[in-house]
Amino acid sequence: MRAYEQDPSGLAAFVGSLVYGMADSSRAAQIQAGMEYYKARRKEQQEIKAEIEALE
């Protein structure tokens, strides 16, 4: 079952739009927004990992 089928309130659709943009945005724009979001998250994770390793 898909998230939007499990959550009739639309919360799943709203949460997805935070990362990828609104559903009426073009596919390319949604992909670009998602890539930028996840690249930034990955960079943060790598920085935290480096800081932890520096403490060891």
C-alpha cells in the first residue's frame, strides 16, 4: 500500500513536497530539488562523521 493510500489526510503528500517541490512542478524541477536536498544532507553527514573521527 502506498503512503498516500495509508494517509488520507494528505500528510504524506505534504511531506514529500518539502523535499521535491509541489506536485505541479515539472519533473525535472522536482528531480533537481530532490538532488540538491539529498546532496546537502549527505554533505552534513560526512562533516559530522569527520568531526567524530577527529575526536577518536
